[in-house]
Amino acid sequence: MSRPVLVRREQALRGGQPLSFAIGLVVALTIGIVLLLGAGHDPVAIYERMFVAALGDPDSWSVTLNRAVPLGLAGLAVAVAGSMGLWNIGAEGQILAGAMMAAGVARIGEGWPGPVLVTAILVGGVVGGSLWALGPAVARSQIGVNEILTTLMLNEVALRLVQWLIHGPWKDPDSFNFPLAPMIPDHGRLPTLFGRAHVGVIVALVVIALFAVAVNRTAWGFELRVAGSSGATARYAGISLERKTATVLVMAGGVAGLAGGIELAGTADRLTEGISNGFGYAGIIVAALALMRPSGVAAVAVLFGAVQIGGQSIQTMGVSSSVSTILQALILFGAIGAGVLSRYQVRMVPGDPGDPGDPGGDGVQVGEAT
Amino acid sequence: MNEASLIGLCAATVSFGALLYLAALGEMVSEKAGILNLGVEGMMAMGAVTGFMTALEFGNPWLALAVAVMAGALTALLHGWFTVVLGAEQVVSGLSLTILGLGLAAYLGKNAVGRPPGAVLAPVDWPVLSDIRWLGPVLFQQSPMVYLSVLAGVVVWFVLSRTRTGLALRAAGESASTADAAGHSVVGLRLAAVAVGGGLAGASGAYLPLSLTPQWAEGITAGRGWIAVALVIFGAWKPGRVALGALLFGGTLALKTRLQTFGVDFSPILLSMLPYLLTIGVLVVISIRARNRPSPAPASLGIAYRREER
């Protein structure tokens, strides 16, 4: 009797992550076809519509790029912390906190000139996001509180804070009692580049590029990565883990908060409950697909932006926009699976098929024997 | 505030408490074996949609519950396959599971929005007990799900702390290599724990459309999966304490819609932050105390086990 086990390859297959990503995409689209057929839809027509709506002409590109902004910044917020081995699950809350602070600035600065107000709104976003990450950052660095759980819990708190603001203190008196915050002043909106694409696209790209350089090419980034791979080594090298942990988490919060400011002034125009429509959580997938490397975040974000915008467009065809949600999660699962297979190979070994065993472990036994 | 509304509040506290307890108990089993599953919200949504659809199709609430448990377990096993077998990051896989579950549930339930339920789990009428003043309406006129959640709690407590299987499962979560050396299959134990956790989350999800809010709506789980994750920490990974926490957090959910009835001038939205803030408080306390005594969290929680890297 023989059975298949996973054996670690001596060297990962060439092509690596882009290949895994492509395989993930193919897997997701294939499962998507099955789902669409199951509900009696025409998958080809639907995928074509998604593609055209997201990437068909400059106008659709502009919408896709706008969507890629919060996804990319949220992905960066996760990846920066991830470079140091920290989990920032709080991008969703940090985006909301950024949007709240930015909306507060827009209320105060109504009379300021346009460029000043726009800048102040974006800075407000950064400050709001940083403040939201400050608690988890201090708790983690000073007393070792698990940042996964604190940042996660604060997402739900931030969401309720936004709800409270728009149901209460910030409710627009002219909204006929609907829970709506007032629109921000026209001169506080982000200038557009082409189509509907706004300046936020450039801001996000610059921020991502800066962090990519900082993490990959500077001493600061090197220390960060050392601390991420081994705390003991970092200590031995004289790197202050406490300080670095706190700074990195607060910076990550600021990056996500910037996305909140950009969303407010770029697309939403008012503070709403759905201003971060799961961008923070999608950002975690984006960062994971970019292998926690800031440099890879932008490309993944554009693809996810396209999937989301495409997903919105098929609602008019009577198809639930949740198709795009499903596709995003499936891309990740497909890519993880492909990523593992690029590091392992399936081999048949003699063995007792009745023993469920540990495939990875058994693989190594074989590896040692060969 | 009158007697009837106070009884209503207590009864709703127990109902919501049971809802949270089922999901939190499942998450606890999974974490006890060392697997953090942040997909609770997604598994609950899958349980809710499959339960509601089965009830629509077959009109049998018990069959609906069984299907929901299966759906929750199968959804969880996707996480299990990726994290236990392939050793993927548990945080990423779990959050993706939430996204996938919410998306699939919305997709599958699209045509069920607004339809009346095919079947509901009728409240149990206990002889004599149900008629007791106060206690009757609060404890003995509840949905069968409430009594099932108590039963599940007792079973989980017994298996975890009084059986060899439970010992092996906890060993897999505390020190996977020790469990492995003792001849247990870490992969098998962890997969089983993840599946049980998913089944309980599925049951919790089905509780919503089968009894608590008898209809299907996208987003029916409304973030309660996150409260379940919080509860496990709040209850320090102990079935009894998690139950107390479930009543406390269930109380905030029950109170949320009743604040105005009681004439309390406090925002229900702010009240609903309480579970998360309390949990953060508990996390801080655990960390401060961890300097002198071991943390209640399973030591291998969140860490993939690969025998070759032992």
C-alpha cells in the first residue's frame, strides 16, 4: 500500500508568489463559475461585464484605482506591522478613526482655503488612525498584550463610535431625521486627476513607495526585519524592541487612517457607517498575498479593486455583489494552497492508509531516508 | 420599569447569552487545541443561511439545525485544512473564512430575503417549571437552543477536563510536540477540534433564523461572531467562566433595544461597545498578571505544528 505525503522541496519552485497568485485567481474564477452556473447565471457574460466595468476604459480604470487606494493603504498598514512579525488586524477601525478625525477637521475648517483644508483633512486622517493604534501599540510594547485581539476588538468599537456620531452629535439637521452626517464642504474634496480618479491615488502610491524603500533599503527597515525574524537577535544587536513595536504599530495606524481621510474627501464626501466597507479586512488578504512586503501591496490592491468594482457592476444583471467577496477570499485560499505546493511536492510512500498521520512530519522522515 | 419588562429583559439575556455561548464554546474548543479561528462570523453566517434554507425547503427545524451544524463544521474544516495540514497563518486563513462565509451566505440566501421562515424551533414547555413566577418565563420557556447550549457546555467541560481525549486535545494546544511524542495525532486532534468548533458556530448561527429573529437577512450575524471570539478571552478559556461572560455580554445585547423602555437616557450604540472594551480590559489584566503566573491562553495557540521543525 502506498499513500501520498507532502515532502518539502530543497528549493521552492521558481515563479514563487506571482505564480501562486495566478493559480489562486484561476482557482477562484473556476469555483466562481460553478457557483454562478448553480444559480442559473451565464458565467462568461458576468465575468466579461466585471472585466469591462473594472478595466474596460479609462473611466473604469479611474474607479478601480480609487478603490485600490484604501485597499492598498490598508494592506500597507498590515504589511508594515507584518514586516516586524506583528499582526495589525485593526486597519478597519483605524480607517474609521481616520475618517472620524478627518470629518472633525472638515467641520472645524469649513472656512479655510481649499488646499489648506484638503491637507488638514488628510493629516487628520493620519492622526486619527495613529491615535486608534496607540492603545494596542503601548499595551503590546509595555505589557505584552496580544495586538491581534486588541486591534480586532477596537474595530468593532470604532464602528460603533461612527454609528453614534452619525445618529447623534453629528447628525445632519437637514437630513430629515435620517442618520446622516453632513457633506464636507466642496472645497475640501480631493482634486481629480482623470475620470473619477482623485489625487489620493498619487498620495497612496507615494506612501507605499516610501515605506517599501524604508523597509527594504534602510537601516531602520533592516532592524525592523531582524526584529521580525528573531526578537533575541534584535535584542543582542541593541535594537529596542519596545520602542520599535510601538512606533511600527502607530505608523501602521496612521497609514490606515490616511485611507480613512482619503475616502472621506475623495469618494464618500460624508462620514458614513460603511465608509470603510471591509477595506481593513480585505487589506489583510492583500498584505498576505503580497507576503507582507510593502513593495508588493500596490499591485495586489489594484487587482482587488478591480474585483470589487467588477462585483458592484453585476448587480444590475441580477447577480449578488457578494460574488466579488467570495472571489477575494477564494483567491487567497487558492494562493495559499499553491504557495504550499511550490514549497512541497507530493510523493507516494509506502504506508498504512488507516493512519491519518501528520503529512508534513511523515514527509520529513522520508526526506531523511533519501 | 415594570415587572413584565424586567422579565422580558432577563429572558432575552438568557436567549442572547445562549447564542453567544454556543459560538464561544466552539471557538474555545478550537483554541484549546491550539487553533485560533477568526472565522466565527463566517461560520455562523453559513449555519444561519443553510439552516434557514433547509427549513424553507423541508419545514423541519431539527433537520435545519443538523444541516447548519454540518455546514459550520465543513466551513471550519477549510480553515483546518489550510492551517493544520498546510500550516498556513491562522489569522489570515480565519479572517478569509469570515469574508468567504459572509459572501457565500449572502449569495446563497439572496432569494430568501424577506421570506417567512419554513419552520421555527418552538419554545419548550416544561411541566410545572414553566409556570413558576419569574423563573418560569426567564429559564423555562426558552427555545430548545438554550437548553442545547447548556448541554453543550457541560459536555465540552466534561470531555476537556475529565477524559483522555480532552487531555490529548489540550496537550495539542499547550505543547504540540509533547502531544506528538505521547503518540497522539496532533493533526487529527486539531482538525477534530476545529470541526467541533465550526459545528457549534453553525448551531449558533442557525439559532438566529430558526428562533431568535425568524427570517433571513444579509448580515444577520451582525458582528456577534466577534463577541464570541472576545468571550473566550473574557472567560479565560474555561467553559464555566465563558458561560458567565455570555450572560453578561448577552445582557448588553438584550438591554440595547430596551434602554428607552426603561427610561434610561444612554445611547444604546455606546452600550454595545461594552463587550469589546471589557475584553480589552481583561486582556490587559491577563498580561499584567502573566508576569507572576502563567497566562490562561493555550501556550501553542496560533502556532502551526510541523514535526520537522520540532
